Amino acid sequence: MVRLGIRSPVTPGATGEVLKDMSADMLRQAVQTAIARALPLVLLVGMGVNLGCVETVSFSVLRPARVNVRGIAGDGRDATVSLGEWRGVNSNATEDIKQRIRELVTNSEGGVVRFAQADGVVRLDGNVAEHSSKEDVTSTQYQCSKTDGKKTVTSTCTRWTRKAVARIRVSMNVIDEAGKMLAADTFSDSMEEETTATNERPAPIDHDRMLSALRYSAAAHLARMVVPYRVMVSKRWYKCGDANDTCKAALTQLRVGNFEVAINLLTRVVDQLKASPKPDAKALAAAWWGLTLAHEFSGDYAAARASLQEAIAANPNEATFAREMASIQQEENSRKQVAKQIGEE
């Protein structure tokens, strides 16, 4: 039997994005895949997950880099990044992380920030302070039994456990041509894996694979300082009472990125509920909430705010609605910063 666990990284300066319906390793993989494949600027919709009674919908959104390399370069110059001085406890690990960062910059979304072999607008200096793994094998004895014909035979069994822990800590500084430090960050993470067996040694654990995954995570996180990156944002979804079938259809459209179709369906729900002699306030609020999300993550922030005000008016006691106004502002500010960084103002 094999168990795998990844602890959430300690990342000073991280954005604080939270994905409630995905585990840490799923989130990391989603972000890594998005960066590696250079997804388009258009917002992509992730799979929703039903958490017991709470259903959610997840959106992939582009976040700005901490350093606007294009802005530093100015007009008439390429927005270039080069690697500077790197040190590390393991030279092979250091070179691998540098290569992964080089690839992430080269394949960055928008294609504006480019990698230069030397003399970039900014340079990246780094240090791999930790890159290690260790393994322990332990055993415990217990009484086990098995049936032999009509008799139950009891004997002493040994349960073996092999546990491996891999750790990494990488720091990186972003420095301009004048030698001024523009940003600094440290990625620190660990991965645990376990195998077990009874009355025999457990299966071996691939330490190289664990460390490779950690190196990629480090590179993906640190590259965020100079290139835009994607995160998954999860939002709660509410049922629309008697009109829930149409709301579910709208949710399906949101999940495949058909914002216009989803907006049309939810608008129909609002009209249907408002036409009722006794409108269901909570159902109406849910429909307005759906419209809020559809407008927010398609980039129509004015319409998102207007829809949210309607949702709050219909159900003023729902705390989730009250908090969303700040989220809409964050999404709008984020998109404006990204537009500046990739030249789509």
C-alpha cells in the first residue's frame, strides 16, 4: 500500500489564493500545468466539486507577476530576463531548477517576457539551500489470524512501514540593471511518501521522483515573480428553487467557459422568479449570484457589481454575497495589472 502527502509550501509573498475544493497537490499540479502549457488569457473554467451539501464552481484566472518586466524595459526594449549567480547544496539540482525557470519564462503566457542568455532587463540570482531526502523503515508486531479449514489459527504478524521525506528550500532575488533588488522570495516545501507490507519488506520509494516534483514546484513558484501565472479560484454555487434545472444548465455552461449562454440562462431564471406572485427570495438571490459570477469571471465587472447588489437585496443575510464585492475589485485590479504586463491595455 502506498500513501503520498505534500505539505503546503511556506512561501513568503505568496498571493494567498485559496482553493477549498482541491487538495494542495491538485492545486500545485493545476498551476504548474497552466504555466507550462501557456494557456490563453481568456479565463478558463475549472471543474466544480460537490462538497457534501455545498456545490462549487472553479475558475482559472491569470494573476500578475510581482515584477513588471515589460514596464521596467520601457518602450523600444525587449522585456528580458536572464539568470545570474546561483549557488546550491547540490549542483545538479541547482542546474535543473535554473533550466525549469528558463523554460517557464520562455513559455510564459502572453509571450512578452523573454529569456536572455545574458544582460536581461532583470536578472535572477538564487540559492538552493536545501535539497534532501531520507527514509526510515519501522516494524510493529501484532496478533493476526486466518482460517485453516474449520480452525482459526492465530500467529504473530509483522507490519513493515517505509516512510520517505523529501525537502527543498530555494531562494531567488530579482535584480535590475543598476543592481537594485526588486523582489525576493523563498520556496520551502516537503513531500512524504509511505509504503507498507505485512511479513515482508515494503516496496521501495523513488526519492528521485519526489525531489524532481519539488524542484518543479520551486521553479513554478519562483517564476511567478517575473511572469504572470494562473490560479484556481473556487466559488460557492446556490440552488435556484423551482428554477434549479435551468440554473444547473447555466452552471454546466460556466464549467465549459460558455459565459454568454450561462448569462442568458440565468437572466431567464431571474425573469421567471420575479414573475411569480410570491417570488422565492433565496432562489432569486441564487440566480443573481450566478449572474454575478458569470459577469465577474468574463470580465464585465460593472455588471457583476450590479448583479451582486440584487443578490444582496434579495437575501441580505447571506455572508458570502457581502464578501464578494471586494473579490470583484481584486479581479478587476488583477486583470488590469496583467494587461499592462503582457501589453493588452
